[in-house]
Amino acid sequence: MASTQLSAWSRFIFGRGPARAALLASVGLLAGCEGEVTMDLATELPSDPAITQVVADVRGVEFTTSGGGTETLEFRDSEPVDFIALATDNGVMRLFTGEELSEGNYTGVRLLFDEDRADDAFVTTSDGREFPLILAESDYAPLSFSIDDNDSSSDSFTLLLDLRKALRFDDDRREYTLTPTIRAVDTEDMSRIDGDISITCPAGDDLGEGAIYLFTGRDVTPDDIDGAGVEPFATTPVFTSQGGASLFYSLRYLPAGDYTLAVTCIGNDEDPAVDDDLEFRNIVNIDLDEAETIRLDLP
């Protein structure tokens, strides 16, 4: 099933062909409006490495405006997206290319799923089991751009869905819930932090099961994902290089700003429904400029 889904969506990934012909803006577009927007989607992996698929039908995005209204861009036909495959391929899915929007100041965006196909959403694990996936409504991610009538403009944003924060498992109901909390970053200005990692973990822990958490602001006391207190702005697992010779990490699609970075050797233990003690270590401050890539090895 995964191969069919990837084939249906391959034309939306950078370098594999145009997306505009397959898409249609849905509401309230002004014929004379020259402002347009391009939207991409990327994902980060969940904390549980046994999850092999997270599949749901995406139908578009919805924007909020400073006047309290909303604007929606929708696909002509929704398609199932495997968010795990997208994260594993380190790819970016082109959602909309140069689509026109009505005049206004745009302040937020969220991902929309196809409600008519909600029952088709599912999660699979490496032992072959399949679980229902409940699609919850999320808040709008902040963003900022303006469309002025008869004034040409072009804006481009990348949406990042972090499954470590968005995906939760209900032990009693034996089902997952996906709350598509995303962040939106100006594509031209987005930055990243990369590096090798070789820190020493406590006895019994394995850095290969670790994760990197990034928090907004300097000198932040790190905390897990639990819906209370300090919440991470971005996360990423620790990856193993080909051949297993080294471990590395990559925090992608970040806006400029001051951050606190922290490492946990037990990142796979993260459960966003509860307060976990992830024993953070190697805490450092980072100042990130626009469109900057920082190399930060963590010895």
C-alpha cells in the first residue's frame, strides 16, 4: 500500500514535476489579485521507531486573516499521504505552487484532512499490526504575509509536521490520534542545525535511541512534550550513518532566533500524553540567523 501512495504523490516532491496542474484553489479568489503563495510540507519522525506508516488523506490548508476571516486552498481530490515515508525520504511535498489568495493580512495556517475519508486513516507498526488513526483539529500555526489588491507579491512557506509532538497512542482504545500541530517557516529564510553526536549516555541507555530537542529562547530548562510548562519548538531523532560508523542529527526548517538545544538518550520513551523524565543533558545556547546552517557537533 505504501508504494501506491508514494506513486500517487511523487509529482509533488521537489524535482519530480509540476504540481499546479493537479491542484485547485477553492474559495474567495479575486480575479484581479496578483498576490500568490506557495506551500510545501515536511515531517519529522515520531518517538516510537516501531511505527512504519502514518497515513491520512490531506485536502489542503486553511489560513486565518487579521480581520478574523479564513481562506482555504484545497486539492481537486484529496490523496492519502504516508507521513513516515515523507520523513524517511527527507523529502518536501509541494502542496501548492503560486496559488492566488484574496486581499488581506494572513496570520495563521493549519493543515486540513478529508473528513469524508477520515475512517481510512491508519497507523502500522513493524510487527504488522494496523491501528485506527483519529484525526483531531489543531490550532493555527502563526505566519505573516500580506496580499494587496493589484500589487504583485509572491510568498513561500514550508510547513513542518513533527510526529513526535502530533501523534499519541491510547492504550485503552488501542488507537492513535493525530493532532497536526505544525510550524510555518518562510522558505527563503529558513535555517537548520546539523552535527555529529557522540555523548556518553548513562549505563543501560543507548544514544541510538536518543533525540535532540530545541526550545525557543536562551537558558531554557528543557522539558518533555506533555502539554504543560516548557514545550519544545522542534525535535529530531538521533540517526545512524550508513554502515553504522557514526551518529548524527539534523534540525530542519527553523526560523531565525535564540534557542536552547538539549540531548536525551531515551528519546524513544517520549509519550506526549504524560510527563516523562527524559534526563536531558549537553544543554547549549544557539543564535540562529536567517538562511543559516550551523554545524554543531555534540561530543
